[in-house]
Amino acid sequence: MRRGRRQKWMIKIAEERVNILFNRAQEELPHNPERSHRHVQIARNIAQKYNLKINANGRRHCKNCYKFLQPGVNSQVRLKNSRIEIKCLECGEIRRIPYTKEKKERRRKKFDHITFKKGTDE
């Protein structure tokens, strides 16, 4: 068995395949949900084999039942307490994703606006 890192061209092909499979899963969901879920399973297997991180678009699958999630079809999206809550309607799993960066930016802008205003009044 070979040791060391995989070659870059192999990793690039694996990333392309994962992206293609997620796109096909999205296309197949309304017509054939089981095939769509199978595409997600295959994409996860490829990502695990080549030690790839599934990008932000990859947040479209449930980590519990590994089903493809599409808001309004088989998932529910809510904004609660500075988090995005994605509920899988297949298994009931709730995934919480924080969005604190956006809140911090908004606070900084507000603070900068207030300090800038005070500086001009004096």
C-alpha cells in the first residue's frame, strides 16, 4: 500500500465528481428522491476516501440520515437566536449553524457609525 498524499489531479477529479453528484441530487429530488439520496451517499463516500471537505453547498444533506435536503420539500429552515436551524423532515434531526460573523459586522458598523458621529459633533 502506498504512503503519502494523493496527487493533486486525483483530488481535483474527486472534487469535480462530488460537485456533479450534488448537482444531480438536486435535479433528481422532485422526480426520484431515492436516486437523489443515493447520489449524496456516493458523494460522501468519495469525499471520505479522498479526505475532502464538502463545501458550503454541501450543507444540503442531513448528517444523521444522509438524505439530500431541499428547503420546503423535505427540510425546514428557521432563524433563531443568531443561528440557522435546518430541520430534516425525514428523520427529525436539527442542524444548527451559527451566523455570528454577520452579527459582529453589523455591530461594528453601528459602533463605527456612533463613534464617527460623536467625533464630528465636538
